Amino acid sequence: MAAATGVELGAEKSYVVQSRLSILARTLGFGHVRDLMSEVVTGKTPGLQERVVDALLNKETFFFRHPETFEALRRHILPQIQASPGRSGPIRIWSAACSTGQEVYSIAMMLADAGLCQRDGDVEIMATDYSLSAIEQAMQGSYSQLEVSRGLPAPCLLRFFRQEGHRWLVAPWLRRNIRFVRSDLFSGMVLPGFFDVVFCRNVAIYFSDAGKERLYARVARSMTPGGYLLVGGTECASRHSSTLFQEQWKNVVYYRTKVGQ
Ligand SMILES: C[S@@+](CC[C@H](N)C(=O)[O-])C[C@H]1O[C@@H](n2cnc3c(N)ncnc32)[C@H](O)[C@@H]1O
């Protein structure tokens, strides 16, 4: 698991591992987790190891998770970016480890609320995740009633989604500036340019200290000078990076690369 994704699963997670693998074993028709793992070891079933890694990843997410972060984007970060001297071109945002997409659509809804995302090319958003199942759902922008009931205000549901059967689908116009790519944060994937804002939340917590250093080094390299990094509530990027500096707006802590770096 750590070799594939950098995610560390310590002994204290053994219950979680067992229960996730039991569900996968049952879904794939194996009598027992033992049988599933024996099959993985043989390497005879293409893609099986990937399914196991995917099943073990924690993909927990919901709309407007930690709403203050989105408030900071809307009221503090976007105005600062828009006011920066000599700035031109689209605002570029990366949702790194976007899971099933609730984070990136929350960003897009916030941008739409600020009058952006309305026409082609005023923003460019990239959303990446290691998990194939997660990125596929993110790409489809299709959510259950339970998923939309987690964090999504009713006016947003009505404005940005339409119902189709039991699912809620994100409006195509909100999706059109978002590019979804399945990608490992540690891979050498070349990112298309630099980002003004990076959301990298609730993923570093699963990495070792060395993994966190590698992650934040990569993120910092992908940011514009003076770019903004938003992390999860319990994460601290500046502890694992010498190029990211902590700032705060209200009670939201965020990180920036040096201007002119
Ligand atoms: C707990 S979710 C967080 C989702 C979202 N950022 C949020 O805060 O709600 C963590 C995500 O990180 C992804 N992930 C874990 N290791 C990864 C790696 N090495 N590369 C890319 N994504 C990874 C998982 O697939 C999962 O979707």
C-alpha cells in the first residue's frame, strides 16, 4: 500500500483494512479475504492488486468540507489574486486528491458565486486522485441523495444540479472548466503549468514524514510565486516544507510560496 500510494496503514488500522477487504472479497465472489489475497499474490487476475489498493484508500469527503476554507477562497484569496498587479489569464486551481469530486465542485460553486466559471477559460481547474473509482465518479459528477445531503446547501443543489432518477448530476456548465486526471501525487506526472491555488486536504495525514516532505515539495513546485495552498484542519504544511509559509485569514490557516520565488 505504501509503495503504491505513500499511504501508511499502521497496525491500529487493521480492523479497517479487514473490513474493507471483506467487502471487496464478497463483491468479487471470493469466500474469504485470504482467498482474495492469495489470488493477488499469483498476479493472474489483471487489475486485482489495483482494486485492493483502491479499496484500502480512505476516500471520505463531502461538499464544502470545512466551510471556512471555501469562505477564505471566496472572500480573501480570490480578491487578492484578482488584484495582483500585472495579472492576466485564467485563475488556475488544482484539487490534489479530489476523491469523488465534492471538493472540486465546491470550489467551482464558490467561483460561480464570485461571478467566475460562467464562460470558457476564465478559470482552469484540475482535479486529480489516485483512486480510479473515485475519479470516475468525480468525472461523472453524479451523487446519491445521501451524498448531496452532506454539506451541500439547498440553494446550491437547486442551482448547480439536476435530478435524474435517484441521482443528482452536476450541471455541465459548472463542469466544463474542470479537467479530471487519475494520477498519483508522487508520480512524475507533468502538470500543465502552475497553479494560483492548490487544495491538498486530508491526504498528507496518511503519509509518513518523508512522504509529507515529498508531497509538499511537489505541491510547492506546482504553484505560482505567491500561490496559495489550503490543507486539512489537522495538517501543517510549513512543518514539512521550507518553501511554504503560513498565513492566516480569520481562523483559516493557509500557506504561500514566496512572491518572486
Ligand atoms: C480522505 S480523501 C480527501 C478528499 C478531499 N481532499 C477532502 O478533503 O474531502 C483522501 C484522498 O486521497 C487520495 N490519495 C491517497 N493517496 C494518494 C496518492 N498517492 N496520490 C493521489 N491521491 C491519493 C485517496 O484516493 C482519497 O481520495
